[in-house]
Amino acid sequence: MFVETIALPREEWERWHERLRYATDPPEALVATIVWDSGEGQVKGVNLWETPKAIADFYLERVRPIVEAEGEPTSKPQRHGEPLAVYLRR
């Protein structure tokens, strides 16, 4: 697994979340995404991916076309690497 975090203004996050279709057509390699209101109009989130390659594929397929058409987001995801420990209750 591979972990990345995000931090964006809520309005901007909502636009990207909708365009990237995390909820309506989640990428197969996305294990989990958790986003919360961090106050003052900001959100923070964690994405858990199967592999770093999965993130690269997601970028090429879904993110790059949006960036080319509309520009970069104000903040890019921070990639943290493989987790040392993971627990997910099923």
C-alpha cells in the first residue's frame, strides 16, 4: 500500500473530488479515501492506494486531462510512501 495526504480549501476540494469521480467511479486501486473538515474552510484527507504505480496511472487517466484543461490545484497531494502499520476493520 501507498499513502498520500491532501489539504485544500473545501470549495476547491469539492470541485476536484467531483471531477475525479472518487465516490461515483472510484479507481480500482484506491483502497480508501478519508476526508474531513479541518476548520476555517479547509479540508484534509488521506488516500490509501495499492501501489505507487496506481497513483501514476490515476494521474495519467483522470488528473492530467483536468490539469491540462483547467490548471493545477492550489495544493498537490503529498506522497508519504508505504505505511509501517495498517489496520482496517471490515
